[in-house]
Amino acid sequence: MYRYDALDQALVDQRVAEFRDQTRRHLAGELSEEQFKPLRLRNGLYIQRHAPMLRIAIPYGLLSSMQLTKLADLALRFDRGYGHFTTRQNLQLNWPALGDVPQILAELASVQMHAIQTSGNCVRNVTADHLAGIAPDEVDDPRPYCEIIRQWSTLNPEFTYLPRKFKIAVTGSPEDRAASEVHDIGLQMMRDAQGGIGFTVRVGGGLGRAPMIGQVMREFLPLGDLLSYLEAVLRVYNRHGRRDNLNKARIKVLVKSLGIARFREQVEAEWQASAAHASKLTAAEVERVRAFFRPQPYETLEDIDATAGRDNAFLAWYRYNTRAHRVPGYRAVFVCLKAHGQVPGDMTSKQMAAVAALAERVSFGLVRTTHSQNLLLADVPQRDLYAVWRELQDFGLAMPNIGTLTDMIACPGLDFCSLANAGTLDVAKSIQQRFDDLDYLYDLGELEIKMSGCMNACGHHHVGHIGVLGVDKHGEEWYQISLGGSANGFTALGEVIGPSVRKNEVAPTIERIVEVYRRLRAEGERFIDTVRRVGLDPFREGAYAAHPAAA
Amino acid sequence: MRHILRRREWVADQWRYLGEEAAPGAALIVPYAQLQADSQWLSRPGPLGVRLAPVDAVEDLTGLLPHLSLVAVEFPSPGEGRGYTQGRLLRERFGFKGELRALGVQQDQLFLLARCGFDAFDLTQPQEHEAAVRALSRYDVAYQPGAAQVALRRQRFFA
């Protein structure tokens, strides 16, 4: 993984000193809340319902064992002994005290981490495919380019006060596990005829209010032009993006109002005009960063049948919670944060420390966070799988439900977030309870539920096969159900199927929906494929059949 | 007497904003919209400066630049970011060599503004003299190319 050099370290250290001073001035009454807010946000600090929330950056989801151990330690000492992993591969602490935050940031800097630009109207943490570097279908490892973008976007003098937040994702595979098409900029790695690396550039995707799928700006942007082109896009957006209405300030609104052709024209003109002053990405710098992401020193192993002679429980875990690896004798292992009865994405300090230690022993001391709010041990020898499973079981991290209905994504919702309209955590629990039978889950197969507590769509409900959106109706929590969304290589936005339902009706409604699927599916057909084939009508009828339409 | 931070030193501001009491021939800063509406400003005796609002397009200013000794860019709120681009464009694309002043900023913005080419600051809290000077040296490293207003020990990407 990438290691800081003197520049990287000096920058985070100086950032900590700056924020320590800003926090002191705020607590002393020298900086008003209005003046302090943009500063604290750019250091990951929200003021939430109960307490500040600190969002720690995990660049493109990659952590060393030492870093995860530090996160466990920070959550224990400065929070309530747990943290929440997000869809953008970051970690949130829900209960730190404002006065402790500079100290937390200093300790993060000591392990080459930070919380810079994890909130606020600026370029956020760059995200990537969690199978980067090991996926069999990969064009190239996207992480060196994520790291380059991370550095370029960090404290960018021109683009730190944008009209709105700005999210960039890079995928190295055609199967877009990074959901790049619903990012402000989505970069998909490609190779040209000579084998040169470049990107298909999409702009203007995003969820939240008025969800949109990104449109192609450039079919192939050569790697050397990456930073100058990003600067041109950001500059056009910084100048012309709307600042009068928060809900219309994302780049997708600008792209839509100009149309992709005119927006592209403006960006290309800006790109030409700024060539002499734009950031250059040299081949030497690319090589420097790429060197940190060389393949691990794998042993020469043969593929083995790790399941031979094992019990059914292990077989189920192997089937659902592990993935193929490019290198013979290895497999990728999910650390499941979706055990039934648990908040999706939450992890205790004890669990974090255990996984850090496990990774140290069996996966080159590296851990990844995933878009779906789980962790991944990317490089586990197949011979160790059984022992790894036993150990994960001991810590409640081996629920064999990855990719199934209860491996759902959920934002923290009304319990924590001051933006939310409705709770998500108790709804998640009610879904877990209703679908607690593993055989039933396996019969339903691959199915994604994504749930957000408000329009901001942190839970990506628009691209869930089944999307759940919390809405406020006269002070009560209601839920809109949508169907048909997806984000993996075939991006589609779900459609709301009917009136919203009460909290206690969400799980039963979902059950009625999946029963329609069970009735209509063809042999071996996935839920999302049945929805696409038969359309929404049968699901609409089924979902509300036993249920009086809501007001 | 207003003081501003110019090239790392607190100095008495010799400029007046239009609407402030000004002797004939005093250095005067006129809003861009008014300068555009009335070319007589250009023949007024004394140094002339312009004041840009976030919506003003710097391209439109190019014909006027030879007449201007100062451009003041407004930052009406802490989150307003268009001025950073206006500053960079004025310096890099249009070669403006006069005083580039950020108007209405707090010390926490100074480092990035200086990297965008600003060399003078009219602060909202002008009593914080030492802190504002220190803020210009808050970082001695940066990833991106930028103006030479602050000395850097290390920089990653170059233009």
C-alpha cells in the first residue's frame, strides 16, 4: 500500500496543528459557529443529533493492520468502543467530544491517516473497487490513480470551496463495483490499442435529490492528461455550478442544464486554455506511486478444494463470503458486518483489533473496506480458510449472507443523523428478523436492499434492487419502496412502486415483493433479472395486496 | 484608518472603496458593474482599482486590465469559492501584475488564497495581525502548483 513520504507526512501534521488552533479559537469564542463550520467540515467533523460525528478517511478503502488497530484504539478511548463503516469506505465515530478531535487527528496522522475533506463542499475521499488488484476481470489496479487523485485534491488551492460536495470513483473492472456511474466523476480504466492506460470519463452522476447516471465526457482520456482534465472539469463547475440553491448545486444539475455537449465544449475549451498552468502528471510520478501497489509476495501454491470434507456451515460461508482470486491458492474473504441483530456497517473495537491481528497473520497485514459496508481480507491462502472462518465466527464476523438480502446497505438514519427523516436501524433489524432463515435467504439468491433515511441517499437507495427511503409525513416515519435499481456494471435507477408504508410494514412489504419473485422467476433467474423481465406491475400488485394503500 | 495585510506586512490602506470618503485623485476601487457602465472612470485622475463580485467573469475584464493597479475580489461568505478561480485566472491566464486583493476573508483562508495568486488581504477580523501573518506560513508543503506568494519546502505536482 502507499506509504507517506516527507511531503505527505508534513502536510497531515501541519493540518493537525492548524485544526488544533482553529478548535481552540472556536472554543474560546474567537471563531463563530458560522466561521468554524466550513473548517470543521473539511476536517470530517459534523455536529450530529447527539454529539459531533467524525468521519475518518480510508482512501479507496485500504487499511494496514496497524491503522485498523489504531482505529480500534481511538474508538475505545474517544468513543463508545465501536465505529461505523460507510458506503464511501470511510469510518465514522459517532460520539467524540469536540475538544478531543485535534488529539484524534494527531494520532491518525501518526499512522498516516487523516479526516481531511471527508465532508464539506470539496473533493471527498476517492473510492475504488474493493477487489482492486486481485479481480480476475481487471484492466489495471485503480488504486495508484486513486492515490494520485487523493493527493491532487487534498487542500487544492482552487477547489476547496466548491458549490457542493464532489465525489470521484475509479473502477479498474468492467463490472463496476465502485458504482462509478453515480459519482460526480466516474473514471473507468481502459487501455488503448498500444496498451496505454487511460480512462473513460463520466460526469454528472449522483444520487440524492434528482438521481442521475453519469454521462460520457471522454471515451478515452490518456493517463498523462488525468489531472489537467480534472482541473478543467472542476474549474467549469466551480465557476458555473449553482450556489443559490443547495439542492441544485451538484455538478449533475449544471451538466443537465447545459446538456452534456455544451458542458463538454466548455470543459475542452478550458482544458486547452489552461494547458500551460495545469498540474502535470509525469511518468516518473506514476511509476513512483505504482511501485507501492505491486502484487503481494505470494507463495507459489496450487488451488485446493478448501471445502472437501467440511461441514455445511463452512460450505455456506465459503460459498457466500469468499471470492475468487487471481493468484492460484488464494481467495478473498469478506469480514461480514451484517450479522442479524447488528447495525449494518458497525464494528466494535474488539472486532477491529481481532481482524487487524488476523490480517497480519494471513493476508499480508492489509484490510479493505467495501462499498457494501463490509471488510475484506483480500489475499488469504486457501489452506487457511477454515481456521480464518473459525476465528471470524468467534468474533461474530462470519454471518454467511454476503450478497444476499440481509447484506443490506443502510445509512445511520434518524438515530444519529440530524438530516434524516426516518430511522433505518430498527427497520434493518426488522428485515433481519423476518429473513432470519438462511435457507430462505439462499433461495432468494443475490439481492441488494439499500436504505437511506432521507433524500441525501447516503444509503444509495436509488440503486438498490429494492430501495427503501425514509420520508417524514406530518412528523411520522414512513418509507418509500423502489424496485429495479442497480449499480454493478449496469447502472439503473429504481422506480417507486407505490405509496409509502409505515415502519412496521417495510419488512412485510419486502417479503410480499420477494414472494412475487419466487412465483415468477425462471430457473436460475436472479431477482433483478426477473424485475427487468416482467416489469414492475406484478410487484406493485403483490406488494400492496394485503395492505390498505397509505394516505 | 483601514489596515490590510499586503505581502506579509500590515500596512495602512491607501485605497478607498467607492462610497468611502476619498480625496480627489486618491486611489479608488470601483465595482466592476459601475466601471463597465461608465467609461469615465478610466479618465479619472489617480490610481484605479476594480472590485469583482463572485458572478463577474474575469474574461470580460481583459480590456480594462492595463488601466487597473488593483483587483479586489469579494468573498461575501466563508464558503464562497469562485474568487479562488478568479484570482488564478487573473494571474496565470491574463498576466495581471498589480495588487490582487481578497476582500472579506478570515485568516484560515489565507494560505490557499495566496497559492491562487492573492498578495493582499482585507480581513473580516483585522485585529488578528500576528495570527494572519502566521497563517500564510501554516503549510510549507503542497501537492499542487501555485503562485509563489508562499515559500514551499516541497511540492508534488508542477505545471
